[in-house]
Amino acid sequence: MRRRSGWEAMGFDPQFKIYPKKTNLPPGWYRLSYDAYHTSGDALFIPKIYPLHTLEKAPEFESLFPKGFGEKSEISIFTKAKQEEALKHHHLTTSKKEIKQEKGGSPTLPESRDTDASDQITETNIFGPKINLRPHLPGQTQHLFRYAFEPEGFRFDPFDVDYPRTWQPYHGAFQLNNFRMTFLGLVPFLLFSIHHAIIRADRRWRFRKTCTALQLLRKKGKSTLMDWLAHKAYLKIQPPFSPTSWYRFFCDSVCFDTNSIDWFSELSSQPTFALFLFVGESDSEQLSGTMQTVLSQSYPLSEIFILTSSTSHPKTVQQANLLVKKHSRIRKMHCLPKDFGQALEETKSEFICLIESGDQLRNHTVARLAKAVADNKADITYGDEVVLTESGDRIQKVVLRPAFCLDHFLNNPCIGLMTAIRRDLLGDVGLPTDCISIEVLNEKLILNALVMAKKIVHIPDLIFERLTPNKAPFSRRLPPSVIGRFLERQGFTHATVNTTANAGLYSIRYNHPVSRKTAIIIPTKNNGDILKIAIEALERTIPEELYDLVVVNHESDDSHTLSLLRAIAKKHRVIDYRGKFNFSKINNFAVKQLAGANDSFLFINNDVEAINPGWFESMRDKLCRKEVGIVGATLIYPPEIKTFGNNQENLLSEPVKIKSPQLMRIVESGGTTDFKEAHDYKIQHAGVIMNVGVAEHYLKGEIYENKYVQGSNTNPAIPAPVTRSFIAVTAACMMTRRDVFEEIGSFDEELAVGFQDVDLCLRAGNEGYKVLCDAEAVLFHHESMTRSTNDFLSRDPHPADTTNFRHKYQHDIGRDPFYHPMLANSTPLYRPMRSINPSYLSFPRGVTNLGLTPYEAQSD
């Protein structure tokens, strides 16, 4: 739809028909340029060019009976006709190079490692050819491609299919301005390509690229040379979408100008900050680069300490001395991390921060810290960071942190350098000699401050740039003994802290057990084969002295399930529930039947299968803390699972046809799902987030990696599950204590099918309880992993519950403190939004329930 200031995408896939003004479009090389903008924070322009005559998908056809099958069906006839029509046009997209190959000519140039689908000039599918242009962010854009479609014009699609990057097609306003397509003859093409591919290259690469071009011309001919020049020129004028290009866009004033934002409006106070800069073995250029960003802060630092050591380079020390002479607020000291207590005594500022030579601050870093401290009365304040490669010119990963969680910090420190720590909380710090690096020192300072801290605030903004650490991982963490002593001071005298397969990750057991057995509640209706797998897995992985099993039979009527329930009743408890399906009522009914016999409950679906022993004890161990109200499990998809519905009612109220070969073999053999660490399992649930849709599972669909037993992350840009806080967890496997369940009022029976688990967790949070997702409790969830785009947009299995939940939590949806506002809100897959609006960064996230207290059960 045309708007006064651009266009409005109303349908599923907006497209434009482009016609030349004067002459037709001859085949050949073209340069396309335009300015593209949109109003979404997560949309990426993925442009494609289609011929006017082709269709992207077949129209709907009636099913004709008889004589309407196979080759005689209408859709087969239509498809065959379109294939023949596409073949007629295919010769236009076949280059002279390909013709030479058929005659025994030179082989094609292998694709560069930097290429993607956008470098393929044309692609022919069954409905016709298309030209893939490179995906790009909003702003000025250029494309270089070879055109060989109809001379009358073409169709331009600015937002082609973006799945699975996002589940949603683009809807909203966008602009395409200064749209211009320029034909490049042979000479203009060569001049344009040589300029961008060779002349604009770095000086060290120009000679090498020139030699490569001459070799291609001599050995493979002009056609191959032109393709190579086009590819290299296209990379220069429109670089591939990457973390580096994303960050440049984020920092660009076109996105938003941080200098124009008033960070100091109505500040109740102006806190003072001292920065401690550890030089280490860095060179003088790294120190100069760091100090340039430190001295250019819009909110000035009160004190700057440059800390050198005996390993510091003489030129770097000399550079530090010059800075001291030039700036009165800079001091230089000889200090190692293990001697930091001496340096700390010299500061008079309210807050301290640590950085390392080579790191860089953004111009508003200290301003954002100051505003968060003043507005929120924070004791500890931290932001986000990007990690650069050793050369400093490319982004290795973007670190977007959640709101503070003590479990997360103790297991795997979630706070980095440039964290503002209130000096008064440190007291007379007698830092031990185990601080062997700046990272260990930073962790130790935060740990000491946590004893008296009242509030920790996270700023959702990239305020810090770090070079990739060159230290061994074990040297960047406090030893387990220090964490153990901290837990002992909190009352957990038998706590253990063990290392894992990853040097920076610890496995913690509080060893303060819940006194009574935990009641495991499994609702079911029919589906006896699935229930049998679930119960046998529980019996195999949990010591019988730790649990009571209660199966809630909701009007099962098939003979096989009834026979199985009679067998289960000989060993466990089976209770009958009658009435319309209501997940909340079923579970509340089960709890009432227990009549105080158990002081904790595990609500678990009948399609959840335990894998290895230890998961149950891990969840109970975390529930032994007074401030923890609910603990969820990490759920993964079994291999080959592509079945079952996406809502609980499917498995609890109707028979399910088993389609998975893997599960069918388990049922027939009476065995269990084979779990192999090397298999690429997908995550089904690692916590619940309220920034994607109404409520969605965190990391759903990402490759699962158990960092507790496996090596380092295969993709450092995507975090692996670790035990930490979430706003909610799924009731497919959820454990809670009786006192918590009764205090917050049990499951809301107005939510019959969906969101009752999220609602329960939110109400627990309102009472001050933490909700944890246990990364060491890993189970299979036999539910469907596939969901189409149309399903996500239009299919709602429980619309009444959705409406009820939306109304109740209308001001909380989209403001999840444990899910970063810069992460995508259109898919649970972990990735930043492709373009950022400053409104996403406006509100800090504060956490006040910082305690760690043993739970003591009340005597009867």
C-alpha cells in the first residue's frame, strides 16, 4: 500500500513491478542503487529479482475425481507447463563461460569462502529463474548483478523469505528512495569493477589481486575474469551481513546518535567513578587507543589509575608517564591484580571499574553507568560488550547479558569488565593471592560486594569493546574453593563446587536436601505407549526413596491404556479425574489428593522422557534454597522426532498416532531413547521468555550442547544453556515446594490449556521467589519440533487463554528482564535484532532478590 512517506507492507510478501522509463533492458551487467528504510527493529532487507512472467508458488487447485491423479492432476499439468516456460528463458541466464564448459572449456571459478547465495547471479527453480541480491541493513545500498530477463521489466521483492531467521514476514512501513538501475557496458563494467575490486583494496592486497586477475585472464579467459571482478567488487560495495557490519550499523549515527541523548536529565545525584586500567604486556598503541576513549567520555571519570607491572613494555610505561604529566586526574602505579588492595586504598570515588589496555569505551559508557546508578540507586551496574578479534577490526561475538542472576554468576560469570561496583561495599578488601588475572580480580570484587549489595542493575546497551582474551580459560575464573567458601558463609556448610568440561563453568551442589519425598504428578488420557516410556524412564533414573509417583487418569477409554494403568496402580498411585479438560484443574486436583504427604511436587508431561540419573536430585538440590520457588528442566528434542502437537491438550485428551520411527522402535522394543552426546540434538526448552510472541521457549530450535560434560562451544556467538533465572519455565517438567505452591495460590483454573505455567511463575516472582531453569536436568520432550510460518502467525491452540493472559500481563509482555531487548523478538533462535531502535535500550533491568538462604521445612 502506498503511503505519503513510503510504503506499507500489508500482505505476506510485498513486491514491485519495475519498468524502464524509455528504452528496454538489454542483457548484461547492471548496478542497482537505492536508499532503503523500515520501521521494524528486526527486519532485514533480502532483495530478489524475478521475471515478470514467473510465479513464486502455484495457485490453489481443486482435487478432481476421477482421473485427477499423478500426471493428470491440475497442479502437475501446471507445474510441467511452468517448467517448460522457464527452460525457454533459461538460455538467457546461461553465460558464455557455461557454454565453453559444455564444449570442454575452462572450469568455473570455485566459490569464495566469503560468498553466499547473493553472489549467485541467477538461480532457476521450477517456476523460473531469479536473481539473489545480498541481504542488507537499512541505509544506502548498491548491488552488482548480471541481468538476463525480459527487456520489458522485472519484479523486485525487497523482503524475500526470511525463515528461519524469523517466523514472521515483514509487516509495516518502509521506504525505497532514489531507486536507480544503471546498465554497464563492457568498458564501464571493467572500470567500475577494477576500481572497487582492486584499487580500493588495502595496499598490501592490491598487487596480489592484480596478479590473480591477470592469471585468470590468461588461463581461464575473459568471462571468468569478469565474474571474479564482479564478485570482488560486489563484496566491496555491499559487504555480506555479519556481526561486524551489524555493529557498525549499531554505532552509526544513522541508527541513532548517542551524543544527542540527554543521559543526565533530572539526575538526583552525580556519582563519581574511578577507572583502574591494567597495562600488562600491551604495547603503547593499545594503551593510547584505550586512553583516547577513556578521556573522551561525555561524563568524565573522576580518577584514572594506570597500573603497570614488571612485564610491561618500556615504551608503554613511558607512554603512561606522559599521560600522567598531561592530565591531573591520571595516576600511575606499579600493581598486579593480586596486589590490588593497595591501589584500592588510593581512590576516593564512589564507584570503581576495571579495564585492560586494548579495551575501548564508547563515548557514553560512563554516562550510562552514572544515570543507572543515580536513577536506580544501584550498588553494582553493568552493561553489554562486543568481543573483537586480536586485530581489532572484526567482531568475534556480541555479548548481550540478561538481568543479574546469582546462580548464573556463580556457575559461569555473567558480568564482565567495566562493571561499576560501589566502593563502600568492598570495605577493607584483603584480596588473596588467587587473583592471577584482571578477570579473576573483577569476579572477586563482585563476589565480595554481593554480601552487602541491595540492588544490581543491567544496562541493555553495548558500552564496552574487548579484544579476544589470550589467557587460558582456567586463569580467568576464581578457583572452586573460593566459591565454596562464599557458599559456606551463606549457610551451606556442605556445598560442593566442581569443575566441568569447560574451564569457566562450575557445577554447584548445595547439599541441603528437601526432607520428604517429592510427588511426581503425570496427567494422561489414553496414549499408553507414551506414558509407559515416561514412567519407565523415571523409575530407571530416580532412586525410589526420593519420590512418590501419581498418575492422573483423565477418562482414558482405550483397553491398552486401561490395562497399563492397572499395572501401574500395583506399584504407584493412580487417581481418576472426570470433567472437561483443564490442565490447571487436573494438577490442582492431584495436589489436593496428596493431603500434605509431600513437601514438593514435580509436574511433568506424559511425553517427557528422562535420560540419565542425577537430573531429579539436581532439581531438588536447587529447591532447597528458601529464595528459589520453582525449578524447571532443560528439554531437548529426541532424534527424528517430528510428531505430536504443540499444546498439552493433544497428549492429555486425545490418542496420538506415533509417526516417529525412533519412538516407534522404542514402543515396539520396550526400550528407551538412545542418547548420544555427539548427536546434534535441538533444544525444545531452556527457559521461557516473554519477548517473542506472548511467551516462547528460550533457544528453541538451537543445537543443544551440554557444556557441563562436553568441550567448548562450537559456536561462541550462541550461548549454551547454563543454570540461571528466567521469568518462567514450562510445566512440562516443573518442580516447586508445597509452601510456595500454596502461598501463590496454585495453578489458575481460568487458564485451562495454555499459559498456566507462565502465570504460576510470574506470581511466584511477585512474591520474591526466583525461577530457575536447571541446565544439569536434561530430558527428552517428544513433541513436534516443526512449526510453519503460518502456524506461528495464525494458529493459536488456546485463543481464550491467550486473550486472558494478554490482558492480565499486558504491561509485561515484551519487557522480560532475563531476555535482552536487543535480541530478536520474531524467533526464539538466538540472534540480535538486525536493526536497532534506541527505544529498545531505554529501560535498565534491576534485581533485588540477591540472597542465598537454606530452606528449612516447617515441622508438622
